[in-house]
Amino acid sequence: MRNIPLFNTDDHKFILLNESEPGEEDGIRSNQYLVVHGDDGVLLDPGGFGVMPRVLSELLRYVSPDRLKAIMLSHQDPDIVGGLATWLEISEAPVYVSSIWMRFLPHYGISSMRRFIGVPDEGMQVDLADGFRLDLVPAHFLHSEGQINVYDPISKVLFTGDIGAAMMPDGEDEPYVDDFAGHVPYIEGFHRRYMASNKAARLWVEAVSRLDIDFIAPQHGPIYRGAAVPAFLDWFRNLECGVDLMVEAGRFRRVT
């Protein structure tokens, strides 16, 4: 599958970089996104070490690494941060990550934290160039304690990290979610186990519902668009998950 431009004008682009074919990286396939404004770019969740060469190859279609204005990490997992040390070698971009994960990142072979910017719990706005701003939106405990989303007000894309992630069957590689009801079986098990609680989900939905969203772009699986956006938000707002389902240590209430 080719790279997928979710938004594409002469001055601004929001692109899903298709770095690999299914099965090329062990584990769950991850999505990497590039936001381009003029000659500058921002890389979202650059991925593990194994996918870095292909991500770089696709990125070079749009910008040079020395034109990266920022690298933004939704959270601390290896499928996001595993290849970061190499990105730091080929670019001078600052790295934005929740402040609570700053002390853990050196374990990924990162020798200096001088280019890292800790995002406060309430999130922040990042002005990258004239007319180019990204909003870092808190999404704590979904599933990471320091989860951060990225909202692009120009393209109206909300990058959600693991929120909305899907575990797709082999051979299913549709880029978009159009039939939300048919998509629920691919997201329900993951969200019930990995998201912390309905309270965390509900507070997040209340916050992002104030944004003007055309696309929800998760780190795994297809992208929500059109009617699938409010359908997902309504579903997630009411989802029992995580500690809601615990009945005792090591046991969870089954949901049918």
C-alpha cells in the first residue's frame, strides 16, 4: 500500500507513512505519521528499530531529516521509541514526550536528553513555524500513564496513539474505517484490556469532543473518518474497561 495523505495541499500535508507490508516486522504493525508544512516536517511516533530504514525512505519523499522541526512520542513503548536513537543521529529535531517518561528513555540507548522536552500533564501548544502549530492533548491512562495525542488544526487530524488501535486479521489492510459497527470486533478486546477505566475514557472523549476532527489516526490499524469518528467517540465514552472489569487479583469479569 502506498503512503496515505489524509490532508494534502501545496502548503500542508498529513501523511500516513506506509513503511512496511504486513508481517515485515514481528509483532503488531504500527503506523508512523508525518506532518509537512512548507519545507518543514514533524514525525509522530517514529517506530521501532526494525522499521526505521523504511520509515526514513518514505519520509525522504517529502522532507529531509534536517528539516524535521520536532519528533513527537505518544508514550514510551518500544514500538514507538525503539528506533529513536538513530533518528537523533540524523536530525537535530527536539523530541516531545510526557514529562513522566523522561527518566526512562535513556534505556533505549539514548546518551543525552538535551533535546527532549517534557510535556506537562495538561498538554501544550507547540508553535513550529509561522502558521504551523500542533496541539499536544493529554490522554493519560489510555493506555499509558503519560499518553499524549497530537491535534493538527489545519488538517483536522487527531493522532491518538493507542486509542482506536485495531488488531486486524492477516490480509485485511483497508486504510479507513467506514463501517464502525463492523470494525468493533477488531478494537473491543484491546480497548477493554489495555485502557485503564471508563472514567479515563470518558474524560478524554469530553476533552477531544471540543475539537473539530475529520480523522482519528491511531498508531495501529485503519484511520477513522466521516461517521466513524463520532461513532468511535460514542462507543469509547461508554466502554467498561481495565479496572472496571476487575473482580479480584488476576481475574476480570467477562463481557459478552
